[in-house]
Amino acid sequence: MKRKNIDELESFIKKFEGELPPEAILKEDILRQGIFFEEIPRDEKFSGKSYFIFSFNIDNDRDVISAKFPEEIAVINGPYDLRKTIISVRINKCSPYRVGYSKESGKFVLTLDGIYVADVVFSPEKSYMLEKTPSGKSVRDIAPTIEWGYLIYLAVFRMCQYFEVKEECGFCDMNSNYLNQKKHNKNYSAVKSIEDIIEALEIIGSSNDSTAGAYTLTGGSIIDEIKFKGDSEVDFYVRFLERVEDKFKGRWLSKVVVQAHDRKNLKRLKDAGASIYHTNFEVWDEALFEKICPGKSRFIGRNEWIRRIVDAVSVFGEYRVIPNFVGGVELSRPFGFDNIDDAINSTSEGLEFFMSRKVIPRYTTWCPEKTSALGKLGNKPAPLEYYARLLIKWHELHDKYNLPVPEGYGEAGPGKAEFSVSAFMDAFKVPSAV
Ligand code: SF4
């Protein structure tokens, strides 16, 4: 049995000891490489992948979509004495990370290169996930929860119009995921109705096992208003926000993910009840932004996108503007950097630009979904060293500008973090968690 992957993991755990918790390094490695499940007994109860927006799978073929895999896993114990670490499940049939059932221990276990790494727990199935709305819609489908139940994810438009003009972001598989899901689930709709959302939220809100603390309202970009009966993107999302906030104000922290808008439209979002504004920047380097995000580049433009992010602080307040970067995509072929130093230097420049202006950029760990444009080019995950260094850099800058833990991401620190698609929340040095 080859030990290439486990040797690398262990060398990074050792190299970054004292700077990064082992949980954060393992999490990044699983997120970038994906994971596979050797077996899941049929009677096992857990929250299955709801394919709420992107596939987040490296492999996304018929076998994968028609099987039930957990939305997230938590890894714990094992030879590294891991504290509970919640990780989003990204299916990769060839991943060196495998989950199987150990008859010996009576538990699910994670192996790397065939070697035991940790015990595994699947994301819990909550009572509301099994409910149907009065109009017969599945609550799990209309209002799935992720981050171990902390975040209600309201993707109300599950396609993005940048695809229609062939200018989608290179790492994104949103529209192909929609089409794949639609083949397997007749009820999987591109646009959700406000009534369905309200009914599903009523069920979650009145359940006694919900631990939700926030919701995200999001969906694809809208650039063709004619197809939306004359609605602009802001018109469309504001209508959802107003209804949800009108009914549930204060029940959950509200977050909205849309394109970068001008101040007038930002005020509309804020007045409708948005507390946190995410307008994702994806990749900092100027040339890469144009190549990897052609729609964003043409319809709004990089400089304007940056200007609007900074301007949004005057509307939403300090630390309440949180743009996302897709960590690792700056190393993708054919346009990306060919070495880790340049990738880290470039992204650090972007992180510092925003953090010095009271914006808290965050990042998600890129996994090259095979049905995205970059996946189709055969891209492989960015190296683990890149992710370890990005984590250190993010926290160094976060400390330098004395920023708070970002709101709307649940708990921070190893053993506590709920955010499942990168380890930046796990790497906080929280006194009670170390
Ligand atoms: S803006 Fe880019 S990342 Fe977002 S849904 Fe559209 S193509 Fe995908």
C-alpha cells in the first residue's frame, strides 16, 4: 500500500504544529481531494446531500447522484486525537480518503491510503427534513440546512444566467448540476416560490430540533430581466427577503449572496432586511479575474466590483460585508499561477486590500468539479501546502487588522467550527478551544 498521501498529511501536521491545528489541515486536504464512501447501510439515518446550489462533487455522474451520501461528516478521535471537525462531503470516486464501516469498532471510520485516520459521524437528520409543506413540497428540498444544521440555505434561483452567454465562472457547475438533478428529481425546480419558502421556514422554526442560527438567501446571477418578467436581480431577491423578514424578523441572522450592486440597490437589500452582504470576488489577480470570471468581468467589471464591495460597508456596516474567494483556483490550468508563492502573494494582496477596509473576505476550498469549465480541462486540486499557507496568511492579516470573528458562520475554533467548506473557522485560536 502506498503512503504518499498520509506521509504528506503527517508532514504538514508536523511542519505547522503550533501554527495550525491538525483538524484544519486534515479538513483542507479532504475538501480539496474529495472523499468516497465504501458502504452506507440502508438503515443508517443521516442528512443526505441536498444539492442545494452547486454539486460540490468532483464526480457527479448518475451513480453518484442516485446514491444517498451525507451532506457533511464530522471526523473525531483517531491517531491525531482530533476534536470534532465538520466537513462538507465532496464525492470523488478516486479519492484516497475513504469512509467504511468497521465491524471491529462498530463505527464508521475514515482511512487515507488505507490507513485509519479518524472515526466518522454523519450529519444528523433533523425532524423537519422529513416534513412536507402544506402544498406537498419537501422541506429538505425547499430549505435545506447545512453546517450541521446552523445555516438554512435558501437558493431560490438554482441556475445562473452567466451560463446562457457562456460567461460563467470557470469553477462553477451550477447549471449542469441543475440539469443533472432535474433528471433524477422531477420536483427539483430552478426558481422556488416565496410561499414554499415561507411554509418550509415555518416548519423549521417550529421544530424542536432545529439549531439554525442564520439563513442565506442566494441563487444565480440575473442579467436578463425579460426572462424574469421585468424583474432585476435586486427586485427578485428583495421580494423573498421582505417576506421572510416580515414573517420571521430576528429569528435567524439574514445573509444575502448576489452580484455587486450600486449603493441604491444595496440600500434596497438592507432595507428589506439583509444583515450580511456577500458579493463574491472569487479570485484577486486582475488577469485571472477576467479569465476565470468572464461574466462578472463583462457585466460589472473588476474595478467596479471592488469599488462596490468597499462601498457596501457604508450601507451594511463594518465587518458585515463578506466576499468569498475560491481558494486554490488561482493555481488552475491553463491561466493560473504555476507556483504556490505567486498564488499566495496574489490572494494575500486581495485579502489585505479588503481587510484593511473593514471588509472580511473569507474563502471556500476549491474542488475541481468535473462538470465545471475548469473541471472539463482536467484540473487537479491545488496542493495541500497552498491551503496550509493560505490559512496562516488569512489569520495573520485578520489579527493585523484586529478584526472580529465574522458573523453568520457559527462557532469558531477547532472542535467547534460548523462552517464546512473551508477550515478558516477551525483555525481560530479560541482560548477555550485549545
Ligand atoms: S456568478 Fe459565477 S459562481 Fe456564481 S452562480 Fe454564476 S457562474 Fe456560478
